[in-house]
Amino acid sequence: MPQQSPPPTVIFWHRTDLRLHDNPALQAALSLNPSTFIPIFTWDPHYAYRVRVGPNRWRFLLECQDDLSQSYHKLNPKQKLWVIREAPQTVFPKLFESWGATHLVFESDTDGYARERDETVMKLAKEAGVEVIVKSGRTLFDSDEVVKHNKGEPTMSIHQVEKAVEQINNGVPDRPVDAPESVPDPLGEEEMRALSGVDHEVPDQEDDLNAAHRTKHNDNQYKNIAGPNGDFSIPTLNELSIDPSQATSPHHGGESIALEMLRTYLQQNEDFVATFEKPKTSPAAFHPQATTLLSPHLHFGSLSVRKFWHDVQDTLQQRESAHKPTSDIPTNLPGQLLFREMFFAAQAALGPVYAQARGNKIARFIPWHLQSNHDEETGLVERKYTIDDEQAEVWFRRWKEGRTGFPWIDALMRQLKYEGWIHHLGRHSVACFLTRGGCYVHWERGAEVFEEWLVDHETASNVGNWMWLSCTAFFTQFYRCYSPVAFGKKWDPEGLFVRYYVPELKHYDKKYIYEPWKAPVEDQKRWECRVTGDGMVEKDEETGLTTYPEPMFDFDERRQTCIAQMKEAYGVHLMGDDEKVMDGSWKEVFGYEVKDGRVVDETNERVDGDGGDDEGGQKRGREVGDQSGDDGDGGHTSKKKK
């Protein structure tokens, strides 16, 4: 009689799939009928130190992990999410040996670093005799399959995506799978805790991209492979040396929250869901916002994108059967999810260079200010960039800190920093302003700021949208610019959005709320805010009143300058992988002059209006909300009122 194999011991590796519902990889893991099942999350130093993450997104992640851990515990009192405090590239051999694993199961990823990491882990598993199972679940369709059906090329339009997915299940995503009703036990407590006794590789904390958010340099997140108490606990913000009060976003993470949000939209806002057209939603709406705000849940996987798609599609079909109005692709909710598919497939096709201009064959090369530095060996973007022009650096810093002197832009940037989210048309406004519609600063600088502050940041969509808005890829109508005055007025003529996020202007008449520099000085005094300076000084020395900065440039002049420069760059027609871009000779082509030459780090430095440095980058003392076709290029100038 043949000897039977022992029941499997399965390690299930959660990453951006922090949920139980519709989790194809989890379903595959449980279908093995394991005797031992260990759902883990590896606390990867790459994301802790080498990826920009602000306090709001850290908290959102921890909330997602905590919610998932509680869900596991409800299914089995012995279970939870087991967090391992070491890099996956070094810790998995220890897990395989210590826990006697037979299988490793996880969801696939398209991110450049993630692909390399997964290849390393799969090689380690093969060496250890551990079978690996990988399933797609982060997107509606397997991104590699989409690329395959797009002739191996990056998807550059919704039409290409639709055409490619027609060859995958006739363009219909697989139906969601049910959440499990039970899960097997992990190993015994002593066997699980035995891992604490193995050699632990503590990561190097130097060159920490997130140091500016930490209260001290040496944090506690890697003191023990199983956490400070040896119980595989979910980290706390304090363990990350992040003051919890820095996490100011009203948006919270977790599968239970995501499912309740989706349920509420479908049951109580049927008309909104069925007739949703993204370009018609207001970027000035807040508390509540004008869109679903489910994007961070899609990023962390606390909501299945397939469930989102099918639940909305079911609603649309019911409405159509009842002859009620519905909206269509690409502006409706399913259409917005297809844009996400487009960016993920483009990322899958290109690899790490997707996230940068240099070496990226789909990115038109523009000689922006503040070009990135690149690693000599890999050719990939480093954390530093070179200042070619001091004025551009000042503009960039003022943009990031919400002190441009244009209230619409400043309100959006302050909302982004404090809440971790802004409406997509708000993202359009600030991205256009920084790049082709004002500052002419490299889109990579803006993408880095969004990476740091957005709770819904994912590289595929963030980079794709920045390339789109800078007219580097996906979109070419560079002459259409968002006015920092007219566009805000269009959506919010009373200026309620500005008054909330730029409270120093709360008393201003609506006539001047978007152009406060035009208000007579006597009115400025009466409204208790002087328009003066660059925003570095909170109180006016002469009057003692609160200040708001003067506009940092004349928008009409800058717009015309940018359009002329874009026209020249389009005429030269260099792409990111052109030889002249790769060897740096593009500087001669464009007559690009480096007037400054400082090499700086975007995350930990602040520049004042005179170009000087102020380490630490603390915001001025006011808090947001303190109660103490037509792109709106309306030709409004920013001349100061004398």
C-alpha cells in the first residue's frame, strides 16, 4: 500500500490583499486542505525605509491588518494575521525550516520591486522543496494576460484594454469567490514562538526616506523577528517612531469598513452609483466628498476590485432592465476601474522603468526643471535630484507646502497632506500647475509627494496619472491647462472649499477668494488677513494680522512660457529610451543649463522664498479647518493689488 503524504502545511503570504472575501489566492491555499495554515504579513524594510509613506497611509495599513487579523480570529480563535519583522528575501528560508512548510501561496504583483522580490522568494522555496502557488487577484484581469493580448505592449488607451480583455473571458471579470467560513489551526503556540530564537537580520535604517516623520532615528519595528513581545503582533505607529497625532486623515482602513461603504453606496445611493460620471463630480466637495473614496481599499486589497465591478454592474443591469438612466464607459464606475487596469498592464509590460522618464519608451522626454539623479548601475531613479534653477526649487517647495499664493492650489495641497486624499480633478489641477501649466517642474517630483501623502497611492496609477497630466504619456493636449482661478470658481463660486482648507482667507468676500491679492489693503485688514510675502512668516510685522502669501508668479505668463516649451519638446520628439536621453546629451539639444547644481532630497528639506534651506519642513501654525473640454483656462492674471 503506497505511503500517504502528510497533510500540507501552508504559509499564506498576504501583501496587497488584506481581506477574506474574493481572495483567489486564499481560496487556492485553503483548497489544499492543509492541516496547518499560517497567514502571514512580512514587514518588509523596503517599504518601511525605501518607499515614501506618510503617517496617514501607515495608519490605514495598520487598520487593514488589524481588521483582517480580527476576521481570522472570528473564524478560528487560534488564528490571526502573523506579522514577521524581517525582509522576505532573508526570512522565508527560516520560516520554511522552522515551520516545516510544504506550500507557499500568494497573490501576484506587477510592481518592479515586488516582481524581483517574488522571483527571489520562489527560488528560495524551490531550494527548500516548498511548492509555490501564485494567483491573480489585485486587478480585474491578470495584467500579464492583458499585455499578452495587447501584442506584448503596454496598454496606452481604454480601447486597447477593452480589445485585449475581450480575449479573456469575453471581457467579463471572474465572479467573486466567497469568503471562507473556517480556517485550519496554525502551529502550536510554542512551535510558532520558536521562530523568535532564530538568527534575525536587522535592516539598515540609514537612508530612511521616511525619517522626517519619525520622532527618533532608531525605531522599534525590527527589534524582534516576531515583534517586541514575541507574539507576531501588528506594529503600532509608536513602534514605527511615528507620533499617532500625525495621522490626521478622516479615512480609515479595514475590510469591514470597505464592505460597509460599498453596501451603503449600493443600497442608499443607487442613482449616484448608476449615473456616476467622474468628470461631473466636484473636486470642491468635501465632508462628504463627491466620489466613493474606495480607492485606498482597492490599493490595500481590503476591497476586492472584482466585487466592486460586479456589484456595480449588477446595479446597472437592474436599472437598464427597469429603463432607468445609467452612465457609460469610460466615465462610469466600471470605466474608472478599466483605467486602473490600463495603468497596471502598462506597468506589467515595462517593469521598473515605468515609474520614471529615463529609459521609459512610452514617456515623451521633456526638459523639466529638477531632473532626477539615477543609479549608475541600474539606471533607476535615486532618492535625490539636481537643482538646475533655484527659482524652480522654490516653486516646488511652495507647491508642496500649500503656499503658492493661489488659494485653489493651496487648499488642495493642504487637503492632500492632512487627509491623504484629493478628488481626481483636484489632482489634475495641482499636477498641471506643477508641470506643464505653471512651474515646469519634473512630474517625478510631484509623483514622489503623492507617494508620500496619498492613502490610496499605488505606483501603477500614481505614475500613470502623472505622466498623463504632464502630457508625457497617454495624453498629448498640452495646450489645455487648468487655471488655478477659473477652475475653482467653476465648481465652488462661494469658495467654501478654500475657506475650509485655507482658513486664513475665511472672511474674504467671494469676489476675492480665488484672487486675494486683488483685494484692497483696507479690505484685507478688515478681513483679518494680509496678502504679503511668501508664506514663511505667519504674522504681518506691520499689522500683526495673519498672512497669506502673494502669488509666486503671474499664471498667464507662466502658462504661455510652459506651452512654448512643451511645443519645442514635442517638436524635438525624444522618448525616454532615446540614446540622447540615456547618455545625457539631451542637455545640448535643448540648451539645458544647470545654474544651481545642488543635489537635494525631496523628503527632508524645505526651501524658503529666497532659496535658503530650513531643515525639518514644519508647516506654519494654522490647522486645516481651523475656524478661528473646458479646463478653466480663463486667462486670469495674478497681478498684485496696489
